[in-house]
Amino acid sequence: MSDVTWILLAATLFAGAASPGPSLALVLRGSLWGGQSAGLVTAIAHGVGVWLYAMAVVLGVASVLIHTGWLMLTVQVMGVVFLCYLGTVMIRGGLAISTLDDQVSEFDDAALPLWRYAKDGFLIVFLNPKILFFFLAVFSQFLTSEQQLSTQLAAATLAGVIDALWYALVAVLVSFGRLSEVLQRYAGPIDVFFGVILWGISLTILLGLVSAFN
């Protein structure tokens, strides 16, 4: 591919990574409750998940999942359940903040080990098979069967790197200076807000799955 094509591909991948959604909510929450390190771990794990899906598309593995209806449905349902779980945890954590001393009670996630943030960052991608369709649409515009495998693998790796770097930047910005102070001050309402958003997203997905069978 030419340099211009690589730039266009990178811009397209960045647009996909930067679009608001449950992943952004998860990285923000990790940065607020667990600090910059938790946010960075979430971002890297998220990037790894994106990279795996991009590799699956490049290597043709994605076609197996897409054309296996029950397997795709199983992953989608698991994704809905996982989003509901995250939404519930966020709402409970936000409501648990004391209005008197701004301390988090038993639901405080700051003491969670980093692998828990990594797990959530990876699963929120892995349990969202719609990412496969995104990469199928994007790569079909930039990759061809005539290209070397190394070029296609590089494109998949670029997707994971861009995703991880974007969310790492979000994690750093959230935990930096006055912005961090403001977000920490309103951490409770923000957590509840994102929790409600995740529940809304999960219910929307569930309604879509139900309507597909009607």
C-alpha cells in the first residue's frame, strides 16, 4: 500500500476507536477509580482485543463466526450480560459514594488488582462480535488478496495499536491535573450516568436480537 493509503486506513481506524461507546465509559471509570495505571491497563487490554478481531478478519477466521448463527448469537448474548454486569457495578459504585466525605464504601474498585481491569478491557471487546463487521467493512476497502500477508498483518496490528494508544491517551488525560480533580469530585454521578448508559446499550442490543427472530 502507498503512504497515502496507510494514512487513510489509520484515519479510518482512529475514527472507529474514538467513537463514544461502552469502551470509553470503561476506560474512564478505570482511570477514575483505579488511577492512571488502571486506565492504561484497561486501554492496552482493549487494544489487544481489537487486534485479535482484526487478525481474525485478516486470516479469514471471522467468516466461521459470522456464518455460524448459534455461535454468533451466543457471543452476542454473553456481551449483553457482560454490559448489564458492568452497568450494575457502575451504578452501585456511584450510589455507594457518601455525600458527606466523598469516600467510596464497600464497592470501591480502587483496591482491585490490575488484572481485573485488564479482564474487563479485553472482554468488552471480545464479547462484541459486531467489531468483526467493522473490520470487514474497513479492510475490504484497503486490503486485497494480491497483497502480501505481511501487509495484511501490519494493517491488523495498526488497528490494535491505534485503539490502545487512543484509550491510553484518554486514561492519561482523565488522571491529569485539574481535570482529574473535577472528575473525582463528580465521580459518583458520572459512574451512575455511565452505568445507565451501559444498561441502555445492552437493552437496545437485546431488543435487536429479539426482533431478529420475529
